[in-house]
Amino acid sequence: MTDDKPVRISVELPAAVHRDLVACAQVLGRTTGQTAPDPSKLIVPMIERFMATDRAFAKARRDRAAQAAGGSAEKSG
């Protein structure tokens, strides 16, 4: 069974990346007509989107799943 409990991590960002993250939050706030979100709250959706659209990661994940499925079928057969 997979554990879906969130994991807390601490990340040190370069100052330039943090400035860009703050600017991104401000742009998002302006485009939605709402208060700019906390920049740190943008990190998880950005990582999720990156992994969802990264073709090399998707291929490696599929290959790994196929190997695991093939390996378990060989062991049980």
C-alpha cells in the first residue's frame, strides 16, 4: 500500500530563483485579479507540472513500471 502522507522538506533556493518565484506570484495575482499567492505555495504545482510534461521522466517511469510488471510475472510463473 502506498503512503500518501505529505512529506515536509526544506529547500535552499538561489536568490535569483526566489526573486523569480516572487515575480511569478505577483504576475499570477495580477492576471487572476486576486492577491498574489505565497510564492512558496507555487513550488509544488510547478514541480507537478514539470514532471507531468517531462517526456524523458514519463518514459523512464513507464519503462520502470514495465520492468517491475515483467519481473513479477516471471517470478510468479
